[in-house]
Amino acid sequence: NFKPTTEQEPVVVVPLQVGDERWSVAFYSRIPLALVSWEAALAGLFGLVTTLSVVSYGRYLFAKASQSKVQAEESTKALKSKEEAYRQSLDQLKRAEERYSDLFEKSQALIWTQELDGTIRSLNPAAADSLGYRPEEMKGKSLKGFILPTERHTFGNYLERCKNSDTTRGLLKLYTKNGATRFWMYQTSLSHDDKDPSVRCHALDVTESQQAERELERLSRRNELILESVGEGIYGINLAGECTFVNPAAIEFTGHSREELMSAARTMHEILQPKKPDGSDYPWEESASYDTLTDGEIRRVSGEEMVRKDGTWFPVDYVVTPIVEDDDRILGAVVPFQDVTARRAVEQMKNEFISIVSHELRTPLTSIRGSLGLLASGLLLKFPQKADKMLKIAVENTDRLVRLINDILDIERLESGKVTVEQNEVELGKLMKGATDTMQAMASDNKVTLKTTPLDEMVWADSDRILQVLTNLLSNAIKFSEEGKAVKLEARPAEEAGWIQVTVTDSGRGIPEIFERFGQVDASDSREKGGTGLGLPICKTIVEQHGGRLWVESKLGEGSKFLFTLPTEPPVQETEEEV
């Protein structure tokens, strides 16, 4: 309990280092310093210093222990924090793995991982199911084994791209467990783990879209084939009237090239210059195509004419059909058209035939009815000679009707093959003489001379049918020859061995090649000369059934030569082996 006074001086001051602290220890004496011996003071001082040193070191150790405890508590707290963070990370990783596994297992996308050599390391059920397998059936096997055999030669290139590119895309053609074909549109991603390199892949099964695309291509090719092969001309136009496509028939009909028709410099209306049936021009804005592009209605046009590249005109019938999108937008139009030149000619021939036949029927029927009417009235009972004349007129006109009907029936039966020729070896000279004898009366009535130069050659022919040809040709020649002129019937060996050429020459007006049914130089001929126009087609068909040919050499105003050939040898019979 000693407390030094402020005036009292310390006996000694000792510096002391305690840990990181520096202290100064002052020693005081209860006894006045003058009364204390030096030895006693040193002994007391030494004991004191020793005690203080022990106490100080103990205090230092205590401080260190306290500091270590605090550090240990802080380390424990940090470790617990790290442990909690690690546990949370593990939980997050577990949840992520569960989500990935759920995505991998349940995804409709096709997912797989493969080695660099193409061996399948893992794949999800969707990928396996696409090919009809379970995942375990495909794991460990090379993807190459599931590629279409015809496409396996490309597998090496596929692997090279997978190994040398971070990302690749393409189409795999695979086949299923039951042999069907599937198409996978894939994307790969290369793993850069040196210890465990692999390729991650995902794909979409695009089989349906590929099949739809192929079906679209097939339909497109079929449509192109139809366009290429159809006999009608077809072209397409856009809203401006410019050609967007054209088929070969349209090119042939118009005489223009594809490039000329599809040039943007002119519209199809400007190129074809259509005219109305009355021959008048009209602008694009008044055309059926313009109206269809405006309102979307289908229009049919008949009787107009279009111009070819060479400047000639041809009659056409056409239809304008709009090309409409799903949203009812009009994109253009398709225009199929027909060159109806031949049809118009047939219609003209038909009309002429009806006119000719009606005339040919009406004339003899009128004569027959008049003759029989007089006979039936009894007015000619007292005049037997006049009665006989009326009967003769009726008989002649009846024969005329029979010939008309026979001509019509003959042409149909000959062309349909219902009537065949029976060829035998006959003497051509006799047939020629028989024909001239038959036609002599007609020649005399028309004041025409018949000249015959027969050829005593044997030909293989149906004598009745060839006689029909000769009398038909002679009849035509006599009808169209002027009075006082001659009609010649000649025969000679043809240039081709084994054939005889027969020629009938007249001095008429000359004719074109009119071997079509009902064809005559002019429809008025039927009024003036009579006949149906069936004679020449019948002759041509008969000659062709003999293996020969019939043709005409003529110039208008200079007369005509009708020539046909007949075989001198029997026709070659096809054997069963040859058939």
C-alpha cells in the first residue's frame, strides 16, 4: 500500500519491453535512500526486477493467448461461412443438374454427345425415339451405323468439321430401326477439355418439312413437265402485264424466243397485239387480262386474233385465270391459249359439207318426189313415154343418193379399219380399160375425150377398190375439164422397183392438195359440179391400204395430175416371230 510522494525520487528507473509495448519501471524506497545500503538496494532491486519480468511475461502470454482465441473464433466463423457457401453451391449445382437432366430427358429437341470418332457417348430419349430405339441401344455405337448407307461416304467429312470447327451445322440423313428415312437438321459444339474432348450435338427432326419440300419439288417438276408437254400455249403475266413464264407451245405459236417474250421492255399485250373478232385493236386497259388482274375474275375469250413474230395473224381462244395469294392478293395471271386455225378450218369444212350434202340430198330427192308425184297423180297414164322418162329420172336420182350414202359410209369404214382390201394378182390394163368404159358416157355428156395408155403389168391389188379409185379420179377429171379437152389415164413403172405408177391428167383449173374430208377447191364447186368432196379422201385411204401413196401435181389454171402407186409383188406377211 505504499504510495510515493510527488517529491520523492525513484531509487532507480528500469526500461522493460513487454511484447510490443515498451515500459519504464520506477522503484521507490520506504526508507530514505540515504539509510539504505547499496548492496541491500541492489538485492531488493534484483528481486523486484525478476518478479516484474515474470509478471510481464505472464501478461504477454495471456495477451497472446487472448489474441489467438479471437483469431481462432474468427477463423471458425469464416470456416462456417465458407462451409455454408459451399453447401449452397452444392445445392445450386444439384438443382442445376436436376434441371439439365430434366431438360435432357424430356426435351423434344434431339440431344447427344459423341466422341471425336463419332461414337455416341450419351443421347436423350427424343433422339433415340426419333430412330425407333431406346437410348441404351444406341450408346457406345458409332453414329455412322445409323446414317443412310448411300450417305455414309460423307461421314468422314462430318467428323472433320466437328473436330476442326467450334460450331458446325448441316443435315444428317439417317434411317430408323424399321428402315424408314429421317432427316436431322443439326448443330454441333466442340468441347475444348483436353482431358475429355467431345462434341455436343443437338438437332431437330425435319423429316416432315423435308418430305414436304421434296413433294413441292416433285409437284414443281410435274407442273414444268405439263407446261413443257401440253399442246396449248401457256404464259404467265405479272400485274404490269409482263411475261413471267412461257411454255414451248407458246414459243412455237408466236414465233418469238423465250427471251423476247420475257423481256421487261414490252408487255405481252404489246407483243401479241390481240384483235377483236371484228379485227379492231384495243388498248391494254380494255383487255380481258387487265380486267382479271383488277377484279380477280376468270375470263374466257374466243374469236380474237394474235400476231406472230413474222407478222402473220392466227385465231385464238384463251382463258385468263388470276394467281391469288392466301390473303386474296392478286399476284398475276396465267393465260393458256389455243391456235384454233385448224378448228376453224374443220368448222368451215363441216359447214360446207352440211351445205353440200343438203344440196346433194335435196336435188335428187326433189327430182324423185316430182317424178313419183306425177306418176301417182295419174296424169301420165295416157303418156307412157313420159311416164317411163319420169321413172328413169327417179331411178337415176335414187342411184345418186345411194352413191352419196356409200361415199359417206366408205370413208368411215376405211379409216376405222372395218373394211380391209383383199389383194390378189390382177392385170392393171384390164382395170384401166374397165374404168374408162364405165366413165365414157359421162365424158361424152361433158364433151371431154378420154385417152388411155394401158400397161399390161400384173399388180397386187383389190380389183374392186382400185376400180373405185380409177373411176373417182376420172370422174373428178371429167367434171373439172373444159369442153373439147382430153383426160388422160396412163401407167408406167415407178422409179422405185416393185411399183407401178398410175396417172390421171386433166385440163381443169388446177387444185391444191385437198385430200381432207369434204375438201374442194371452192365450196361453190359443189353447186356447179356436184359431189360431196369425199372422193379424194376415199381414194387416198384405199391406195394407202395397198401400201402405196396418192399425191397431186398441180398449178392453179394449168390443170392437175393425180398419181398413185401400186405394188407388183405381194405384201410381206409378218410372221409370229417378227411380231
